[in-house]
Amino acid sequence: MVYTIGPAGQLVLLPSGRRGAVPLGSDLLEAARSLGVELESICGGRQTCGKCQVIVEEGHFPKHGLTSTLAHLTEPDGRELAYWSKNGSVARPPAGRRLACAAHVLGDLLITIPEESQARKQIIAKAATERVIDVQPAVRQVYVEVRPAALHDNVGDWERLQAALAEQWDLTNLSIDPIILPTLQPALITHHSSLITQNLPLTITLWQDREVIRVQPGYAEGVYGLAVDIGSTTIVAHLCDLRTGAVLATQATVNPQVRYGEDLMSRVSYAMMEPQGVARLHRAVIGALNELAQKAAAEANLTPQDILELVVVGNPVMHHLFLDIDPVELGGAPFALAVSSPLDLKARDLGLKLHPAARVHVLPCIAGHVGADNVAVQLVEAIHQQEDLMLVIDVGTNAEIVLGNRERVLCASSPTGPAFEGAQITHGQRAAPGAIERVRIDPLTLEPRFKVIGCEEWIEPGPAASVLATGICGSGIIEAIAELYLVGLIGADGRFNVAQAAGLPQAAGLRYNGRAAHYVLAGANQTTSGRPIVITQADVRAIQLAKAALYAGVKLLMAHLGVSQVERIVLAGAFGSFISPLHAMILGLIPDCDLGRVIAVGNAAGDGARLALLNRGQRLEAARLARWVEHVQTATEPTFQDEFVAAMAIPHAADPFPHLEGILPRPAAGPSLRPSQRRQRGRGLGD
Amino acid sequence: MVYTIGPAGQLVLLPSGRRGAVPLGSDLLEAARSLGVELESICGGRQTCGKCQVIVEEGHFPKHGLTSTLAHLTEPDGRELAYWSKNGSVARPPAGRRLACAAHVLGDLLITIPEESQARKQIIAKAATERVIDVQPAVRQVYVEVRPAALHDNVGDWERLQAALAEQWDLTNLSIDPIILPTLQPALITHHSSLITQNLPLTITLWQDREVIRVQPGYAEGVYGLAVDIGSTTIVAHLCDLRTGAVLATQATVNPQVRYGEDLMSRVSYAMMEPQGVARLHRAVIGALNELAQKAAAEANLTPQDILELVVVGNPVMHHLFLDIDPVELGGAPFALAVSSPLDLKARDLGLKLHPAARVHVLPCIAGHVGADNVAVQLVEAIHQQEDLMLVIDVGTNAEIVLGNRERVLCASSPTGPAFEGAQITHGQRAAPGAIERVRIDPLTLEPRFKVIGCEEWIEPGPAASVLATGICGSGIIEAIAELYLVGLIGADGRFNVAQAAGLPQAAGLRYNGRAAHYVLAGANQTTSGRPIVITQADVRAIQLAKAALYAGVKLLMAHLGVSQVERIVLAGAFGSFISPLHAMILGLIPDCDLGRVIAVGNAAGDGARLALLNRGQRLEAARLARWVEHVQTATEPTFQDEFVAAMAIPHAADPFPHLEGILPRPAAGPSLRPSQRRQRGRGLGD
């Protein structure tokens, strides 16, 4: 770089519009940087990577007060021409294009920086509150040129590479993963020298600017990572391009641990009772991750060996089993975590078949029941940055509840059980094509219509449907019960209004055999099994228990914070992105709130893992959050039982829902009970 | 600890004799430390390990000017009594004994610190110059007590352990090897609380005070390491107690790589030619190390899982193959090392079956032909600290030569080939029981007598021996040829004096069939094979070539340093600890020197590895040395060929050996040749 002290050129950079005087002689990479605009560059200004391409606008631009022309830049030198010629433009740059690192300023210039040359790649967090996050991953590539070995220069290849990285990239105190040492010499030998210098070109992949984890011959491009949410039921993996932040593939699979136990407690029992239990559960999840990595890589035309980092989140039991740690202590008080802080380890130590030196980052856990998945949700929703009092509910096999704003954030877990995931429901199933996900009941005919996942149309009652239902998932059952309540087929206590059954036409759905009632949601001609899909009294009870546990947890956190109203609600988790806020509120699953401010966001934990994969700062934020957030142990709160019982009623035995005014039925289903009766009755409901 | 500001007691510590005033109330551990005397303590003053035991001398000591009595210490408290009772002294300390950490000073005291309680364990380096090295290994144990998990305390076990280590040992910024995370909770649960406090006792093993690599329940003792020299022919392993520095077991084995090639170059060729060559050579050495670890551990009643660190040295080819790096670049100029600096890695990454979190430290290499084994030799011999000009020759398949003193140290390698190890010698073999290791030839009868390894007696010529010879090793062949020269059976040019053969009695040993001569060292009745062991003309030539290469290298280094005489010589390496300096000098293997200052030290490389295993500072010293020492590339020196040719003669064609005055025969064997003739003839010798 030649800096001429003296006259300066006016430089205007589009699209940002930044402008300023830059010394004549400086190269455009430096000049743009001096105006605060960072250009992409992998090769560090060696005219190799072509990432810093800019477009020189030619002409007179009165608005900007200057005349810009290619002649206001130095001519392309041999090295730049070599780049263009290697990239299809024989011996000259394409019209208007230059490499910013090679072109030196000779006068006024108007430069457009195409999006691909802008250094700060950004991603949008798919949160309730849209946020923009810089792509600053822990793993990145740099291009270096290493001086060749010489007879009287006795240092090794690795030491000469270290010298090159220090000199060309200011990277010092680097280590190298010993497992890739054997690849260094072959990579150096591949090219005997670079195009221009006698030095040997290499592309180095770095982890946290601390450790060399890959060495590739010559100039290479491509660094990928996998963000994984290990749910008790479902494992989701996002394969990301760590340079652009783009999601290249998303794959999901059933957690194969389900074969050893449907819910968390049964897996903890399995780990405790079976001699090889922990090892089996650990191998199951690692096997599933290897398969997901394989599938996701294949979808993006890559191999698992292209994956250099894995970020993992999961609830504490999943977190421990992923690390091969016995989860038995999580099964009983004091619910001791073996490790709570974030961890960095090597994928190979866990049996993961990614790149041999691939890294794993595991987000921290908050408490024995509030894990790294919840930290990930908090990261995405950034509750700790909100003005409004925000309630985030993440429902999986357990429900995690987070309540707060930038002043203070509380969290808790509630033992909802797996009902919201469709388990323990007569025709329940997880959200998959064929599952009934939406339900409406006609208030006049009391007949149902429904939608199944994978089909846009509503299926009307009666005629044989062209799309057959396989079962009902969490969002479907929530809507079904809320609708049954709205039309009066079940009362606030959750009981089927069997008196009505006799008076209804057969098609209306409610059946009563003198002992038990159920509601027919889909007729035998509308299902794959050829048998009706029904909601039983037991199903309603299971949902009541689950929602009461959740609501009681929310109330406890509100009491801890001394508030009686929340300003925003985010529903996350596996019961479906498409849960209807209205029906959730009618059912009394969430407290009263402006319905326009209740949002369902789907798998927020997976999105949080993606943020941590793409941005190093977000990992630090996660570690800070995990220790700053206050955890409330709901199980030991003296008022939990009372809150739980009151929350059994639909929508609630005591709490008002002003935002459902005119939607909820009049309290005609029965006079409200006195507290003592409520309690007695409430207790009986669990039977 | 209770410190009373005010009156002090006089404390005298034996055996050091250190004395001084210490505040009344301070405990003896603190008090001794204040006088600069460090006591052993693993538990950190918790009256658990019993390592800080001291003996209180009772009586009046006029020499020291004080009266010392047990009454000048506080009474043993419950915790100390618990220790003594657990260790066999029911409810009271044995006569005169106290735990220094538990006894507080109340008056004047004369204390003897038994050797086992002295903190600074030391080892003697088995070098030519005896040196004392502190035992300060990279791996050590500490005892901690961790607060138990509690319902409202959400940090994990690891985080509580970190807090305990910071508080009780001032150890911060620690990481834990993720592979041992699963062992932490079970270790904590083993003891529900320690004897006295409610806290949970653990013994932690640390690597470099940076990483936790083992967690054991309660109080535990025992930390072991393995120092390994990977020779081309032989691998030697020393199992050491890292607390005391003691060598618990030494095991050696033939390097199984020999099946793929006897010498280094043939192994490099194998690696180059065979598709799986590098992997096979790597697996062979790892397999051998696993076997050595197994055997050494068994000898010390341990298991390989008790080994927490391995220190490895070897020549560059062995070094690379140990790391699974292709050594092909070491086979040709510029002899590029893939890595030269010291390396720390995890044993499991190499397939070593030691403790799952065991570490490996690999010493640095100096150049493509001067490896970590030579650095280890330099470490032991501490050439860089000597006043005298010292020459160290380490002979294996190649010879490494180091010359210098504290001002400047040069090193080089010489391609001696494996003749000194017994290879390429008709009846050669490596040093093992049954090998002829010493030879004398009667100057009058010209008959030989010899000693074999494993038997103290000299075997005389003629009668059937009770101990049979299997072959001849390096030191044997050197002595044999030197003796043949001394008695005039071979000339300075190395040729058998066949004219004598006719005139000798049959028993005298020299045989000549008209075309070739040989000397019978052991008769058919003295060998295991039933056939005579002989020295052929070709054997003499092979040794001449080897010693000439070595001597020429020495001369080059002397020329570089501008010296004509060395002051001390150390002979190290596999040709036997018992090489006779006199015979080596007669043969002209080493330059002239006071024979009293020529010492053979055996496997110095293995001893250097042991130093680096037992002392962290020695590793830093090794790293510094490897870059400070100047390497001379002998092969490219223009004078090497001339020096080589001159050194073919016995002892040398030109150099005087004043220290052999009266020992060497008169130059009657023939007139010395003129240089030009010497050169011509010298070249012919290799045929």
C-alpha cells in the first residue's frame, strides 16, 4: 500500500452513502475502512479471494458533487489480472469491476459495494421481536502464504505457518489441533508456490481465533456449522453457512431415546435401573445427530466432514445424556446439575462424525429443570432487553416459563407432562402430516370441522374426506377443548355436558353411554384407521392438568414479580407454531393479555442455537443470562397447589379475562363455586 | 489459623537448621513456610493427608538456645485425632509426632522434618555431570471439599468444584477435560460428607494447574507418568511416581516398526510406497507403547489407567510417526519437519490406552535429522551450562553430535548407519543377554576372550563355555576391532594382516582362505548356534564407515567452533552403556581427550524424557534449547568428504592422539599414505 501524504480524493460509498476524503494512493479496501465501511476479505488483500469486488460508477454525479471514473484508480496489476483471468475475464476486469484491495485511489470516486462484498453479513432472528444479528461465528477461514522449507531454516511447517498467521493476520498464540497436524505438510506440498510469490498458499480454518482446526491447500472457501436442539421427542438440526449466516438445510428426527422411555422421568429411570442405561441413551442421541448431520449435509451437497462446529441446546436431561453424564441426580431434589456453565469440547470425544477437529459448543443450563434450550429461547426473544413485561412459555414435555423485562427476569419449569405434545391423549400424536391441527365447532349444529397438517382445506363433517386424519396433535386438542367449552358441550369444570347428549342429533358428535362421554371429531370415513377420532373425558382431564400446571407456574412468577398483568406473550415449542392464541387463552393456558400481543414462534430453542452458532457474542450473552436470570423452584412454593387447583377450571376459577369479553360464554354452565368447594372438587379432578 | 499479634516463639527446623521467630498462634505449616521451609501437603491443611507430619524434639538444647516440648504446641483437635486414629494410633499422635497443619505454636520449638514431609522432592539426573532436579511435575493432586448441591443453589457440581479450588487452593481459570465430566457426580456422591464438615471431599488431579484431568472420591494419593524414548530399534519406558520422582519400573521392547524396515530410510520408503504405510507404522509404535505401559504398570502393581502423563522423545522420523505424520519430507532435502516445537496433546487422540484424560508431552525437534531425543540428551547433560567444552555423541541408527559449552552449542547428525547397533555385521545383534559386549585379544597368543551380557565372567578361548554367546553387540564389535588393531591383526587401513594368518597357530583365530580373511571370536562350542562367531573384513569396513562418518561430523563442528581439542566427551545411546572409552578412542570413533574425562552414560534420551516428565521447568528449558542450539548441516559442508576419508583410517590418518601415547602400536603397520592416495583408497573402501 502506498500512501501519499497530501492531496485527497472524495470517496462516496453506496449503498450506505458514506463519504469522505481519502488520501490519494490508498487502496480502496483501506479507504473504505477509513470511512467505517468494512469489505469482505478472506485473503487479507492478496488479490486471491475476490471477495472485495466493487463496482466503480462512471460519470458526473451532481448530487454527490463529483465526477467518478475508472481512470481515478490505478491500473490492475499482474496479480489482479491473474485473478480475473482465472475467473473467466481474460486478462482484464469485467466492466466497472475492480478488486478493492488492488485498486489505489487517484481521484474522486463513486463506488457501489455489492451485497456479497459487504463484510457484515447479518441474520434476522425469527423471534417475536425481530432482531438483526451480525454474522460473527466462532469458526472462520483465513488465507495465508507460508514461506517454504529451506535447508538452513530448521523450524517446522507449523512454526512457519504460525509466523505467516502472525505477520499476515496479526494472529498470535495460536495452537493447532494435533489431529490435523498430519494434514499440514501434504497441504503445503500440493501447491509448490503461489501464482506470484514463491510462498506456499494455504487456507486455514480457525476456532475462536485461538486454534487451527483445518488446513486446506491453496485458496479454499466454505465453512459450515450445525445448530441443534435436542428435544425429548424431536431433534432439530439447522445446517448453516458460517460465512453468510444462511440456513442451508433443516432436518428433524424423532429422538431415538423414546424407545427407552417416552418422557424425561422414564429415561432417568432407565438410566438408573439399567447397567448400560446411560451409555445406551448417550449413544442413541449421538447416533441420531450423526444421521441428522449426514442428511443435512447431503441436502446442501456437502459431507458431514464439512461441518466444523456444532452448537447444542437441550433440557438438562438431554444436555447431560448428550455429554454421557448420568442424569439420575436431575430426577430428585435438589436436582443437581453435574455442570451448568457453557462447554466447549471436541466433536470426536463424543463420537460425533463431523470434521475430525470439529468443535462443539453447549449452551449453559440455568437449573435442574431449566436447561440450555430455555437459555436459547431467552437469547432469541431477548426478554432481558425488553421494555414491556413479557411472558415466554416454551412447551415440550415440560413447560419452561420466563417472565420479565430488562429490569429483572424470572424463570421456572412446570411439570405439564407430555399431553400438549399429543401423548397420553386417546388419539394424540406429535405434529406431523395427517394430524388434526385446527378445530372449529359450529355453535348451532355443534358439529366439528377440522384441518390436518399438510392440507390447506377445512374438512367438513359428514362426507368422506379426500384427506384422511391420522390423529390429533397438541394445537388440535387445545382448539378442540376450547371450542367444546365455547359451545357449551363441556363446562368450566371440564365435564361433558351429558344432559345435552340425549337431545342432540347423532351427527352433532357428543356420545354418552350412560357412564362416559366422548366427542367425535372425525368420523370413521375421515380417518386413515377407519375408526372415529374422538376426544374423551380423560383427554379433557389430561389437558386440564397440563394447562393448570402451566398457568399456576405463570401465576407464581407473576406473584414473585408483584405484577397482575403481562404485556406480551410468546408461545414457543413443540405443540406447534400454529397454536391459536385465542384458543390457548379460552382454555386458560395463558393469562389474560391483548390477543394482538400473543405470538406463537415455533421452535425458538433451535433458533437460539443458530444465533449462538453464528455469533460468538451471543454465547457470552447466553453465559451471562444463565447466571443473571432468577430461577424460581415452583414445586416448593407453598401456594403452588392452590394456584394449580384454581387453574383446573376453564379458563380459570377466579382470574378475569377482560380481553375475552364477549367471546367467553356467560357463566351459565353453573354458578361459580365457593372457594372451599372449588378446592375439593378441583382435587377430585385428577382421579 | 489464629495469629496472635505480640509475643513470638523461636522455631528451629532440622535438618536445614533454619531458625527464626514466629508469631505465637500460627500453625507449624505456616510458621515453617515463613522461614522458607516448604512442607509437603496434599490436603492443603485439612488434616486429611498426613503429609506434613513433623517430629517435635523434646528437651533443652543449649546449642540452639532453647527448650522445646510438645507442650509448646496446642493440643491435637478432633480432626487431627481422627486422622491419627484412622492411621493406627488410637485417638492420639504417636510419640513426638504432630501434623504441622494442626499444631499451633505456643512457645520455643525444635522440630525435625522427616524426609517424607519435605516438600521439595528431588531427583538426581543420571548424567555425566551429576545434577539435582526438583520434582515439579506438570500433573499433581490436590484435595478439596466441595459444598453440596442445594435446592436454591442452581450452579452445577463442576461450578461448585471450581469455587472450592479457587477458595482452598487459589486455582482459578481451570477447565475440565469434558471426558471426565461424567465421573464428577458419582465421585461427589460416594461420600455424603467429610468427617468434620458437611462438605464433600474430592481429590483432583490437575495438569499444568490449568485443567482438571481426574476426579477421585474422598482423599486419594498416587499420580504416575511414563517417560518414553522411541528409538528406531528399541523403545524404552520409565514409569515414574510423579510425587516422589522415583522410577517404579523400566521396560524396553524392540520397536515393532522394524518389521517394515530396519533403518530410518527404509521406514521412510515404506511410508512413501505403501498406501497404508504411515498408518501402519503409527499403529505399530502406539501398540508397542500400550504394551510397555501395560507391562510397566503391572510391574509397579498399577494399571495403565493410573498413568496420567506420557513424555515422549525420539528422532524426527520416530517423532513424526508417533504423531501419525508422514515422514517422507524428512527423507530428502530440505528435510522439512512438519512441526518442530513442543506439543501437548491428549493420549486418547493417538490411540494410547492410559487414563482417559491422560496427557502427552512431546519434546521439540531441532532439525530434520536432530530430534526430540537429542534435545532430551542435551537436557540431561546440560551442555549449555558447562564451563568445559563438551562433546556429546548419541549413537543410534544415526549419530547426533553436540559440541559446546555455556557460550554456544552446535549440533549435527551424522549418517553412521546401524552398524554400531550390531546391524549389517555378520554376527551382529542388539545389546541383549547373550551378546558379546567386551572383547580382549592377548597380544602374545593373539587369542580372544570375551564377556557376554548377563554373565560376569570372562569366557576364555578353547574349552566349551558354560554361558554361550548369541552374537556380538555394538560395544563388543568396537572392542574387538580396536583390539585386533592393537595386536596388529588389522592395519591402520582396516585390512586383515593376512600375511600373519599363515604363521599363526590354528587357535589364534585369524583365518584366510586365499581370498578373504576373518577372525574367530567365539568357537563353535561357545555359541548357541554351534557355529563360530567371527569378525569379517566386511564387518571391519562397516564399522570404519560408521566411525568415519561420526568422526568427520565431530571435526566439522570443531572447525565451526574454531577449536582443536575437546575437554570432555559423553557417549550416549544404544550401542551400550558399557562401551569402553579407551577402545572407542583407539578405534578413532572419538577425538583425542583425557580418557578420565570420557564417560559413557547409556540411554540419556530416556533420562531426558524422565526429567521433562518430572519437572515442568525442564520442558521450557527444552523448548528454549531447541531454538537456541545451532544446527550444522553436515551433508552440505564442502569439507565433509575429505574429513570422512581421513577418518576411515584407524584411529585416524592425520589427527594425533596424545592421550593414547604408549597404547597405540608404532606406525609399523605401514607408512602413512599421501592425501591423494588416501582419498582414492578411501573411496574404494566402501565397495
